[in-house]
Amino acid sequence: MPSHIALNPPKNECRQCWLHAYDSDEQHRSLGPREDCPACVDHMLNGHGDMIVT
């Protein structure tokens, strides 16, 4: 279960990026040791959309 910090990003932060940073092991569990996270790569290429906390 993600921590309280992982689920509550501060203002101007992306909810998904914050979750993946503070609950990285769980969010990336299914990936191989050198495999990139598809959700993280999508954010790097396409931006954060409406996931920024206001």
C-alpha cells in the first residue's frame, strides 16, 4: 500500500510522478531490472496532462 506521502503530492506536482517516486518499488514491481516504466516514459514524452495538483 502506498504511503500517505506517495498519495498526497504537493501543489504543482504531478500525481503520477509523485506516486512513482515515493512508491517506486511497488509501482515498478512488474518491470525487469533495466526495463523502463511505460507510464514514466509516456510522461517524459507527452507531458503530465491534467495530473498536476492545483
